[in-house]
Amino acid sequence: MSERKRDYPSGAEKRKIKQKRDEVIKKVPKISSFFQRQDTVSDLDWKDSSEACSSSHIHPEIEESQAHTLSDVHPEIEEPQVNDSDISADNADSDRQNKSYSSAWVNGVSVRSNFTQTILDHEKSQQHISASLSYNNWLQGNTIDTLLKSEIDSKITFWRDVLHRIINVIITLVSCNLPLRGHDSDSGNFMAISRLLSNYDATLKELFLKPKGEINYLSPTIQNEIISLLGTNVRNSIISEIKKAPFLTIILDTTQDLSKIDQLSVVFRYISVTENDDNVPKEIKICESFLGFIAVTDCSAAGLKTVILNLTKEYGIDLTKCRGQGYDGANVMSGVYGGLQTLIKEHAPNADYVHCAAHALNLVLNDAARHVREVSTFFDNLEKIYTFFGNSIKRWAMLSDDSSEKYLITLKKVCPTRWSSRNDALLAVKKNFLLIMKTLYQLNLISNKKDEREECKSIINILESFDFLVLVTFISSLFEIINPVSKALQHDNNDLQKSSILLSNLLNRLCQLRNQNSFNSFLNESKDLAKKWGVTTVFKNSRRKITKRFFDELSQDERISDPESYFKVNVYYCCLDILISQTKERFQSLCNLSSIFEILQPEKLLSSSSEEILNASGKLSAKYSKDISLNLCDQLKALKTCLNSEIKKFIPLKNSLNYC
């Protein structure tokens, strides 16, 4: 019969366990090692003595006692832990039940009777072992407050890293003009990019692994709050630069949003001066910053003036430093008597109004196209050609996939407000004229749709008319003159003087076209093009309205009966007259302002005499008496001398290059 297995240790096993336990207790440092003679205690620093004890007595003993734990001998005996939580009520109760426990070791021990045995008994107690371990933890910084502080610092670092990544994602999306989210808050660009980055970033990966419902700083509310804080920070930085600027310009415009509320866009153009350590200017930059949208209910000049005054007062911007105003050409903005520019001048007398040159030129061209009926019809026909081919995939494919002809330029849509789009549309029709005609004839023959065939015939009649070809030649020539000027005016390095020169040259070239010789030149060029394209070279003779003559009228109403003369007077001359008159009217203020600063241009300064410099500097000083010193004339003369000496240095270099 097999022997039954015991549920409790045998006597031999108990003796072995007791022997192992006694060995561990013996390895714990004796309490007497913490005591020194009274005469030597005062000579030692407490910190040094504690470090010495921890390094020479407690550390190796504790480590060895932890290495050989009782749990290795028997699973029922647990090893002592290093945490402060081991000093618990349970351990205290077990010590109180031990015969060697005495409250005197807490409140004070007597050294009069059997002190040595008392120390030896206390060294074997759990109270002494736990206290030694706690003391060692304190020396190593493993106290509760230290561990709590370390955990708090770790969380602070983690959430700072999270916010840093969230802010970078928001800045990236905003700089690309992309929305952060759509109609669903759980989807959108922000969450998509954040989840993508979590595959390569440990911080974001840990964030997305958190259970649902915990804080993650990814909600739409947090996104909006971060955007608001970033916007406030940027706005404050811009306002700080504007306050430091010596001069500034206000640029305003209004537009309606989707909720039909007028939004006023506010832009400040100002001078940023960078100084060195000695407060000497080393760099001057012209900055243009958007400050934000303001909802307005009163779009009158007085209402907009109130908005601007409140805005400058709120941000602490000195409006008297304003030296320019930039608005559109509406009477509310640009009116000489009751416009916004006049009301702002009441607070800043030197704030001259200047309309955007590129925008003004676009308005000039639109006026010419709108008031001349034939020119307006011409651009409508260009749009009709684009619409006919663009509304059908089949027709567009026939136009672009013709193997016998090269499709040079894609047909373009005519934009009613952007003049450069008209140039693109006209150029596309002119380059692909023969291919367009060929495609139209093919459609007219093979199409089974009556409406399509009728529209083909209508466009063919338009393209085969000599009036259309003359307008193609004439307006193409106008584009060759005006379009480069329009692009130059939109360049970022453009200034007031360059704009004035470009517009002056444009006006001179337009005036040179208004004569019979120029008209004949266009006419001959159109006839050559008509012969090349197989189009008749005769103007269409349309029926003219005849006004009835009354019995008391002495003169008879004479109408132009010749189609060529009619085109020259009512189309060619009329279009040029509108362009010339509108250019003079819209750019008069810009040219006047440019003439005041003309003397500051190096070319003008070098070619001016002393008397001319004196007059020009006097005019400039009189207008800006608070900004310019009285000795401007002497400074300009000195500058002219310096420029002459610098130019002479380049003359030998230029001559040497001619021989290369």
C-alpha cells in the first residue's frame, strides 16, 4: 500500500527552513553598527555618515538577503519586498506578537539593563528588517513621493508630446488650406493623418491604444480651441510688428459668405525694420499681413469707417501713421466726397488712396468689351464654341483625337471677370481654327441630331465671316500689348514707379493705334489670314436703320453705309477710345502720386539737375513734413554724387567685357 503524501512539512524540513531563516537574519546588519561613540558623532556629517552606512553595511547585505530568499526554499515563506508598502499594519501586528518586539524601539530604549541582548533580539525582528529595507529605499530615492512625482512628470511629458504632434498636424492642414474634419467628427483629414502617424510614432500609437472614453485631446472642441489659440498668437505677433512700424497702409474689401453676411477682410501693409545690437537698422522689409474677417451690417462709408476706428483702437494701432489706402473702385470706397478714403483722411491726412493697378486695368478692359456691342458679341461667340465642344464627350474627342491635324492648344472657357482668360480662349481658337472648322463640317455631315447640325451651321457662319477674322486680329494685337503689362503689375516686386512707367507706355501704344494707317495694317493682316483659311475678305453688309426726316428739318440724317467704315468708326475707334479714356481716368491718382516720389528713383536722380532736385525734394518735403527732414535736397545731391562714382567703377568692366 502506497504511503500517503503529507499536507504539511516534516520535522526535518522544518529544521532546514529554520536554519535558512536564521542564516538570512544573520546577514542583516546588526543594529549596533548604526551606533558610534558619543564623542565622534558630532565630528561627522549626518549625510556623509548615512551614505557610508548605506554603502558599506546596508546595501550589500540587503542585496544578498534578497538574492537568497526564503521563497526559494519553500513557497509558503514569502521574500521581503523593497517597497515602502511592506511596512504595513500586518507586519506591525506580527512584530508585536514576537517576544523580541518592544515599543521602546519606537519611543526610546533603556540602556541600563541587558542592552546587548535587547539589540540582538531586535535584529531578528521583522520590524528591524522592514525598517532597514525602507531606509535603503529612502537612500535610493524610491520613496512614495518620489515615485509619485516621477509618474506625474512622465504623464506631463507624454501629454506635452501629444499636444506637440496635434499642433503640428493642425498647422500642416491649415497651411495647405485643408479642412480638419467633415460632417462627421470621427472622420476627416486631422484624424486620418493622426492615425497614419501613429504607425510610425510611439507616442501617438500609445494615445490611440487608450480605451474609449479616456482623455485623448483629439475631439473637435480641442481642435477648435487649439486653432483659436494659434490664431490669437499669430494675430498678436502681427499686431506687435504693426505697432513698431513707422508707416502702414490699410487694404480692405467686403464679400458675402454662405450665410449671406458681409465679411470685411482687413489687411495691413507695413514696414518691418530689423536692427542690430547697436539699434542700427540693418534690414528693411515691406510686409503684408491678413488680420482677419469682420462681420459688418452697415456697408456704407460711415459704417466701414466706424469698424476701422474700433479695430485700430482695440489693437492699439496708431491710425495717424497710415500713409496709404487700398480699396476697390466702388463709390463707397473710392468716392472723392463721401467715400471711405475721404473719411479716413480726416484722421490720417497723408493716407492717399491708390486702386490696385492690375485690378483697375482689368476693369478698363471689361468696360471696353461691355460697351462695344461687336466686341461683346465676339467673346460670346468664343464662349459658344467652347460650350459646343465641351458639353459633349463625343465632339470633344473628335476635336482632340484627329490624327491628321495637331491639336495645339485646348479650348478655354471665357471668364466674365478675369481678362487673361479671354486671351487664353482667343489664342486657342486662333491656333486651332482650321481643325475646328474641319470638325464642324464633319459633324454637320455625320450627325443625326437636327439641333446639333443647326448649331454647327451657326458656328460655321460665325467663323467664316470677315468681321470675326478682323476682330481676331485686332483683339489679339491688343492682348499682345496689354497682357504683359497686366502680368507685370501683378508681380510681387512691382512698385509705384514701375507701375506708372508701365501704364504710361501702355497709354502711348494705345494712342499710336488710333489712326488710319494702323487700321489698314490690321485690315491687310486679316485679309491675309482670310485667304489662308479660305474665308471671304468682304465685310458683312447689315441692314441699317433709317430715321424719318420731318418737314422742318434742314439737314438729313446721314448714316454710315459702308461696312468697312462702320467697323472702323463704331468698333475699332470706339474700342480704343474707351481704353484710352478709362486708362487716363483710373490711373490719374496713381500717376500723380508717382510723380511726387519720382526723384527717389536712381535713374531720375542721375538725370536731374540741381534745380530739378530742389523742386522735387521741396514738393516731397511739403507733403510729408512730419516724416522727411528739411535737408532732403542736400541728402539727394550727396546720393547722386555717390551713385555717379559707383557707376564709373562699372564702366571699365563693361568695356573689358566688350572685347571678350
